Amino acid sequence: KETFEGHQVLRITALNEAQINLLKELSENEHLGLDFWMDPVDVSLPVDVRVPFNSLQDVRAFLGYHEIHYEIMIQDLQDLINEEQREILQSKA
Amino acid sequence: LQLRSTEDYNYANYHTLNEINSFIDMLVQENPGFVSKIVIGKSYEGRPLNVLKFSTGANRPGLWIDTGIHSREWVTQASGTWFAKKIVTDYRRDAELTDILNKYDIFLEIVTNPDGFQFTHTTNRMWRKTRKPNSGSSCIGVDPNRNWDAGFGGAGASSTPCSETYRGPSANSEPEVKAIVDFVKSHGKIKAFVSIHSYSQMLLYPYGYTQTPCKDQAELHELARKAVTALSSLYNTQYRFGSIINTIYQASGGTIDWTYNQGIKYSYTFELRDTGRYGFILPANQIIPTAQETWLALMAIMKHTKDNPY
């Protein structure tokens, strides 16, 4: 079973087209294993990306270097999935 | 736990594929002569592609709703289950729905991608694609919303099997897509087609693969405005609306571009509620509010379709 311990989901807010383009470049780095839940499209839309634990430092450094604003939407994805599973089982019980 | 009645079903909880299939069978059993189950095909792994048909007469035109073609979008399958119960509850009680059902059949595919959905419950909660292997690649699956024969292979879809938006080797290569294509073609009288996804709060109409506006854009835009207004009236959830390409991004091979090109004027796709905190892990307590507000928009689209026959 694939788990997501330490994976974070970042909600990124791009300020301009240049930052959108930088996020598009970021999305092309396959080795980071990023999963874009909401793609970089336009400054009016947030960008949500699931970042594996091993790529967190790289991604945060990239965002910090380019002064791209982000918030942590989900601190630990597996915690949330576990909570979801608990709720399902509780409800059934 | 054995489901004894659809009254016992917990609509405010997420359910497995088996539980949803039991719900479907129970709903059919409880509503003979009104609700039936059609199996329109089989998934790659051999699961039945179940469609609920709500019908009060023969040879009616149809309204199609599908939920959860991207397997990890659990709130859509959960909303679809709620819609099914809502239809049987409101028929003969709600004048508007009754009028719609006296003229149209409603088809509802609750789990459009059962292999993927099962995979999210057992192996990878974040899976979104189908489960068909790709020749020459270790990566599995195709994005079923890039696999339709509408601008297939163009920009806004990937040709790389490992991409989340991999379009597949050819249009309709995925049995889950082909089954709907065959059903729509053989039916011949589908008048509205609504494909429901989550999340990001949008109501979109064609096109996604081209900047060229569809010929009914003005009407579709106004209807989208009306539907979104109805949706927002319940919990003030704010939706964007517009064509796919202008509202989110260029996407080729998408579902509603194909249905529109088949002549189904009222072709829409939803992106359901986003609390901004959970993404695809929307808590179960959000299922009913999401379904309730979406139902208002669906009713607006179905009513408009009924009132504007073509």
C-alpha cells in the first residue's frame, strides 16, 4: 500500500506571469515527484502541489529563492488519510 | 455490514466500491418500474460499468450525469450517491423534478472509473487515472479526461505514460471512456451531459482544446451563470464559470468537448467544492453540503434543457 508520510500539500500564490512560468518550470522537474493538484495557470488561481518528503527542501528553496508565496495546506498527507480512514471505520461501527 | 435499505446508507460518509454497488442494487430493488441498472460495459479489470436509469416512460430523451472519472475525487462519487437518492425522494414531491422526469430519463454513472476508485481504497489514495498498463512503460493508466476523440493528441494533454495527464495511445483506448461513447451514440437522444469532478469550484462548458468559442457559447454562459447562482444560494459557495480553455487551461481530449461535438448542446463539467484546506481529502462532513448545493445547479441545467428542447 502506498503511503504519503511526510508529504505536504503546498498552496502557492503566484503574483505575476513570471512566477507562473517558474512554477511551470518546476512542474517539469520529474525527479522531484511533484503531483500538481491544481496546475499553474493564471495568477487568479492558486496552485496546489503535493510534495514528497524528499523533495520538500528543494521545492521550498526554489520558492524562497524566487520569492514565490506559499502556505502549507496539508502538513502531512498521510495523517489526513489516516484520519479519513478512522472516520470511515467509526461511521461503519 | 449488510445494507438493508437505502435509508440505512450513510450519505455523510465515504464508501467502498462494493458498498456503492450494493446501494445501486438496493435503490433499483426499492423502486421497481422507476429505477433500473444498465451495465454499459466493463472496466479494464473487468468491473461492471453501472449506470442508474431513472425513467417514467418509454423512448424519452436523456440527461446524463457522471461522477468520479478521476478516482481520487471521492466527494464526487459520494455526491453522485446522494443525487441518486435525491431523485427517488423528490420524484412526485418536487414539481420541477417530476416535470423533468415526465419528459426525460436521467442516467447517472456514480463510479465512472471503478478500477481507479478501488485502487484509491486499497493501494494508493491519490490515484486519478485508469488502471490499464501502458505498453513499453512501467507506468500504469491513462487520464480518462484526455482520452476522448475531441482534439485528441493536441496541446493540454501528455503523450508520456508516466504523466498524470497521459492521454493514452489513441482516442477511446480506455474501456471506461469507450463504454460511454458507445452508450451516447447508441442512445442518440442525450440532450444534456454533465461530467462532475472535484475540486476548485468551477462550472465549465466547451471548449478545452481550442480557443474557438463553441457556437452556443452565449447560451451556455448564461445558463452557467444561472446554475452557479442557484448553487451559491445555499451556502454562498463561489464558483467561477466559463469555457474550459479560458477558465482553467487548454485541455485536449476532454469529455464534454466530445459530447458537445456529438450534438449535445448542454455539455458541462463541474469542479466541486474546495474548502482550501483539504484538496482531494475533503472531510466526509462536507459531502452533503457539496451534494446539496451542486444539486441546485444540476436542477437549473436540467430544467433549462427541458424548457429549451432542440
